[in-house]
Amino acid sequence: MSRNTLVISLLVGVAAISAACRKAPVAPPASMVGRWEGHAEVAVNWCKAQELPLALTIGEDGAVAGKVGDATLKNGRVYPNPGGARHGLTLQTKYVIEAALDGPLVASEGIKRDEICIPVEVDKDGKLAGAFLTSGTEYGGKETRVFSAGLRPLTKVSPR
């Protein structure tokens, strides 16, 4: 998927995702529980980084810990996505992860955001697919704009 296509797709889903990220937490399905690692392709054109590393640990109770880029997730939880899953549109997943961010998202560029929403779902290949959007504004500079990226499907790893 090209960077421009990814940007357009993610921007279209901003409103739907922000609404989805304010629901009661749930226990995730067993297939989501565990440690996931991989990368996300940066969708915004004002960030020099092309991708960010991700590491998520999803607990049976729906608690989520980990890192996105240089930021650490705080108080992460799994929530149902009220929009439900639709084939072919990554943003319409069954679940979303919502968390506060501690530290900069991209330290080398001074990009820091307070919150993140990650619509996710385990795909047919057993990988965690989705995207993410941060808190921020629709317009402005890199100091305030929503940061978005599409997950290259994350792989489940054995506990360390």
C-alpha cells in the first residue's frame, strides 16, 4: 500500500476511531492474548521516520502494555469496536486498544502525543493487523497533528 493511500485511508477513519476508543473495556479473544512485535508504516508526510517499532503484550483481562516507537503505553486496555468488522477495511476491526503514551513517539524528531488508539484484529494468518492514530489536531504542525500509521501485521512471539 502506498504512503498516500495509507494516509487517505487513515484520515477517513479518524472520526470513527475516536468514537470507538471511548467504550467499556473487554477481555480479548484467546487468539489476541500474548506478546506481539513488529513495525508500523508511518502514514503522515511530515515525519521523517518511515516506520516505527511496536511491541504489545495483551493480557487475558484486556490489559495492554508495550511500546509504540519510543513511547511506552500506560493504562492500555482492549475495547470492542462498535463499528464491527468489515472485509477489506483495516480500520473497521472488532477491537481497539486505547492507552496513554509516556514519552515521545519519535524521540529524534521531538514528536510527542498523549494518547493512542489502535484498531486491531487477528487476521487469517494469525497475525495482529490494524493501524493506529494518536491524539492531536486535524490541522497544524508536527507538534500538534494526529500521528497515524498502518501496522505491518505483528507477529506473536514466545514469552521471554
